[in-house]
Amino acid sequence: MAREVPLAGPQQDVTAALPREVPTTASERQGTFRPRFRPISTQFPEIEWRVPRSAVDSVDYYALEDRRWNVKAVAAAPVAIGVVVAAALMRSTPLLLIGGALAFALGLIASRQCRDREERGKGFAMAGMILGGLALFISLMALILAG
């Protein structure tokens, strides 16, 4: 048997927030109704609705890491993005060539430093290398085809 929930009050059940139909019966017009939906924990009381303790303790996402960020790696991705956007807006092949080479070199150096020094930022370095290499390829193809 469903529990009756008042229509208004400071401590409502979660089912009170669910959409309701227009009150049609006398009990609904008087301020109480039988909710169409029940919370899932009351539908299946035999299921434990908590996260296992081992899953909660296995990873601490908010712990500070003792590894430092690699500055070149953090700089490689924004340089590459900025070069590609600026060269596309200005339609400048030399800017794309020089900036792409710079971003590729920063990403390559940073990637090796992240590996050797066990620093963070390998993803930024890879993004800088990929975008820089793409910029180099596009600019070289434009120079060859314009030739």
C-alpha cells in the first residue's frame, strides 16, 4: 500500500517532486495524493544501494600528487592551438610553418622530459606535437603545391 504524501511542506518525500496529474479524486483535491512513482529504494528493498567500501577507498582523486608539471608540456598545446588559429585567420603559410615547428619541438622535448623526469603533462606534450606536426605538414604541402 502506497504512503500518502502531503502536497506541501518543508520535508517532502522525493516522490512529491515528480510530475503529477491534475487532482481528480476528493482525497487529491483535499491536499493528499497517492504518488504514481515510488523511490527506487522502496521498490527494491532487498538490494543494497550503497557503494562498496573497497571501491570508495581504492582511489583518492583529491590527493595532491608529488609530481610537478612540465612547463614546456603545458606551453606546447596552447602554442600549437594559437599558431593554427592565427595562421588560419591570417592565411599565413610562414606563420604556420614556423609556429608548427616551434610547437612540434616543444612537444617533443617536453614528452622526453616527462618520461625521463617522471613529470606530469605528457598529454599536453602529445597534443602540441600532433598539432605542430599537422601544421608543419599543411604548410609544407601548401609551399610545394604553390611552388
